[in-house]
Amino acid sequence: MALLQVDVWRHLLVHALVVVISSSQLVTTTTADSSSSSPGNNCPDMCGDVEIPYPFGIGVGCGRPGFTPSNLICYNSSSPPKLYLGNTEVKSISPETGEARVFTFPSWLCYDTPSTFSTYEGSVNLSDPFLISATSNEFTAIGCNTLALLKGTSRYAGCVTYCISIQDAADDDDTCTGNGCCQIPISPNLSNLAVNWNGASNGTYENPAWSYSSCSYAFVAEKAWYNFKRQDLIREENNTFFERVRGTIPLVLDWAIRDDGACRPPPKDAGASAKPTAPACVSANSFCVNATQGDGYLCKCSDGYLGNPYVTGAKECSNINECNLRKSDLDKYEKVYPCYGGSTCLDTEGSYKCKCKCKFGQSGDGKIEGGCHPIFPLWTIPIFVIFVVAIITTFTALEVKRRNQRRFFDKNGGDILKSMGINIFTEGQLKKITNGYKRSIGEGAFGKVYIGITDDKQQVAVKCCTAKGEVLPQEEFVNEITFQFRINHENLVRLVGWCLETDVPNLVFEFVPRGSLYNVLHGAGKLPLSLLVRLKIAVGSAEALAYMHSHGGHNHVHGDVKSGNILLDDNLTPKVSDFGSAKLVSVAGTFQGTHWLQSWTVLQRSEEFKEQFIKASQSFESKVMEFFASHGWSSLLCIGP
């Protein structure tokens, strides 16, 4: 027991020396400028491994008024240097939480006989801005026959323990409820406390448990620091509870700004995000809260910011990069800054986001568990796939059609004809002109004929050719189209234009309202025609044939003269149609019907026969038409077997 006493007094002497040194060092210290919001350049900000954050400081101008206590010194004689507050070692000072942690010694009472003992009654004495934290600390007493009293400024609290043997005490790590150890909360707003052993001070108290648990201990420490062990009840040489924990019992202190204004609520018109302010809270993104104990207030960094709210500059409240923290130590920060569902962390000013994985078709908020959800329900995925395939197929088909249209256009000499002023229609234009090919007015060997109206309100007949024939050389085809387009005779159906975007080009003619001579003579809307009208039709048709046979130095033969190809307008003026269709067999179709028409392609290659045939046809066709028109007959002589 004598060794224990010597060791205790040796430690107390060291701490007393620290106080004396600190007092002598600070005799010339003056009060810091109250307007300062940061320490001077020569102010120490570290003592060993302990930071000295503003508003605290050591030395002139290094801290706020009241935060440079004379007993706060850096004890440089130790290695590493240690920071002391009086005779108490300081382990940390936090501007973020308004707390400080110091190390203290336990009080003890040890019996050598049932009535002889030695004791140490420890105490803590604080001044502004410190108070002992009532929420973070608790009072603990250990022993088998112990009554320890905790004396505050004007209050007492007691802790009683009892056990008839070491085996009767609580098990290791059990809760301290009086069976070998006791724990109780402490009162708030305490700046001083001391431990007394009831009855020991006047020597009247005897300890019946001295033979198996001769020492009792009491201390105020941070909650959850102490876990009971039966070994702590046993007194062993150089292995007592005091030897194991001396100078390492953590005590949490609260501090606050108690003499510089008050925490003021924000103005009513400042908005919902505005927070209270106070003079000491000079950092950007900071606000104030009332002190948890005593008067005054604390400054805090806003959510998502970390730093010192009492200063400006490099150490002020700055954005926390939560994503970098997660990367640096995922195990530590995954629960602090969670991103659920495999979402990606994205740092923002004062916060962070968790972006759900787009490649998984998710949306929502990854910061919330279950917050990432599919953009579309699972049952919609097959529908979406079908839709995408349909879109791709449609676009592919349209692209193939566009390329084919261009290929046909080039093959049919579209650019050449366009440069010569020939009217060229697109497939889309023909579809619009015919209103979707809804009204058919006839069908022949070449294909179907539809009525339509152009953008300039002209009625036209659109002949959609469906049959294919032998391909003419492009130059010959272009020449023939140019000739057909430029002919101008009142008894010939005028060619308005072409559509060259199909394999077999489509023709656009002027519309002749009364239809064919055949329909007038024998159709449902037949009319009685006088002899003069019939002669007019015959003469007009003959003039059209003669014009085509000799116009422009070319010899063009109709090749299919019949009443069905002679159209009548409202005035019964004849207009011969399909002139030159046989010539354009390569693009207008293969003919079906008479033997003469089927053989035309072969006959036109014989120059000797061609000259004779043209001469005969010039007179023959005219006379035949005059004869049949005057008699009202519809059939044309068929040359063949």
C-alpha cells in the first residue's frame, strides 16, 4: 500500500509542476483581440498529436477572449509533447461538436485491516467555457462494500455496491447495478466535482469485505468506457485497477461561446433553408445552436460540410466529398453515406446523390433503400423489345425503299430528264395526288389508271405500270420521253410528267373527262352520235396519227389504235392516248392481247420492214378509223392468224 501512495503522490507532484510552469509562462499574456476570427500566424495549432483549434489558443492573440486560459499549456518536456488543462491531460478539442476529452485518475479507498486504510479523493475543477458533460459521462463505483459520494457544486449523488464474495459479484461485462459495481448519471451544469468516501474521513467506518475486496474505486468517465471485471475487485501487488487505468479515464467536457452575443433566429423572410446566426459563427455554411448546458451557443457546420465554423479561410466549413470517403474506406463509410442497389455516388455541394444504374433500366433515388426501381415493369420489356424491333424493321424497310427509289431514278435517267425540264414526280407526290390510289378509272395491258388532282388543281390521270419488258438503252429512252413530253396537239393526250422512282416508271397524263370512244358508243354512259360528230372524231384521230407519224422528223407509230385509246373531252373532241407506249416497252410494260402487239418489239428492229410498215399505216389507220367511227363499231382489225 505504501508503494501505491508514493506513486500517486509522484503523479500529483508532476501535475502540480505543470500548473506552476504554465502560470509562469503566461504571466505576461494579454487578452486577444475580441474582433479576431482566426489565430495569428505564429500561434501553435498542435501540441504533440493534439490539435488546438480556434477559438482556443495558447499565447497572445491566439484565441477568442476566455479561450486562452492560463492553465492551458503545451507540456513540451514530455515526448511527444502533451496538452494540459491544469493538472488534467487534454486528448482532443472538437470545434464541430463543442466537446473536449481529458484524462483523469480514479479516487480510491484501500484497507490494510478492517479499520485502517489509505485514501485518495480526486476532484475536477473547471472554469469557463467548460462544463462537465451530463449526457456523455456517468459516475461509477467499484467494490464489495462501497458507499461513494459524488459532490457537485451544491449537490450530492451516491453509489452503493455490495457483494459477500468475489464469486457473488456480477459476472464480467454485466451491467453495473450494485452487485460489485454501480453506475448512475450525473447532474447537469457541473463545473466542479469531488469524490468522498462516506465515514472514511473520520475513521469510524470499518470494511467487512477488506479480506477479499480491500479497495474501492470511484470515477466519472465517458459512458460505455468501463466494462465490469471481477478482477477489478481484487488487490494484487502492482496490478490493481488503479495501476491499470491511472491517467487514462476519459472525461467529456462541454464548452460554448458564453460571452459574445446570442444565437439569433433567421429573419422571417429569409426562406425555409435559413438557419440561426451568431457573431462567433463566421465561417460560410455555418449556423448556431444553443448550448446543451449553461448559457451561450455553439457554432456548427451545415449538413454536408466539415471544418471549423469559428474561422474563415482554409479551415472553415467546406464541402464533404462523401463519394471520396466511400472510396477510401467503404467498410467505414458505406453505412454513413449509403448508396443502395448498386447506384453510383455523385458528389454535390453540401450533399451527394446516388444515381441508379441506367444500363439496368432503373430510376429513382439510390440514397434510399429500395429507392432504385425499374423504369418499366418487367412485363413491358418484351413489348418494348418488339416495339424496338418493329421500329428498326420499319426504318430499314424505308431505307431500302429510298435506296431502290434512287437506283430506279438513276437507271431511268432521272437527273438527265430533270435537267431538261421534264416534270418529275416522286412516289410520295403521286400518292398524294391520287389520294392514296383510291379511285381507279381503268385498267389495261400496262396497268391501272387512277384519277388525281395536282397541287395546282389540275386533274390528271396517273397510269401505274406493272409489267416489265425489255430494257431500252438509257439514251434512247430519254430521247423518247423528251419527245413525248414536248408534243403539243389538240387531238393527242398530253403527257404531264413521270415518276421514275419505280422499276417500271409511272406516267401522269392530262385527264380527259368523257372517257374512251368505246364507252361513249357501247358503255353504260353511251351517247347517240351524229354523223358529223363521228366524222369529227375520225378526222381528229387521223390528224393526231398523221402528226405523230411525221412530227419532228421522227416516225412514231401508235401500235395499238382502237376506240378504247381514243378519249373524248366535254366537247367530244377526240384525244388519242397511249401513243408511243410500244416504243417505251422497256419502262411501260410487256403487252398482252393481239399477236401484232406481241410481235412489235421484233418488228421494230427490222429497218426494211419498218419503212414499209410506216407508209402503209399512215393511210390504213386513218381510213379504218373513219370507217368504224361512221358505223359506230368498236373493234379494230386484228392482224394475225
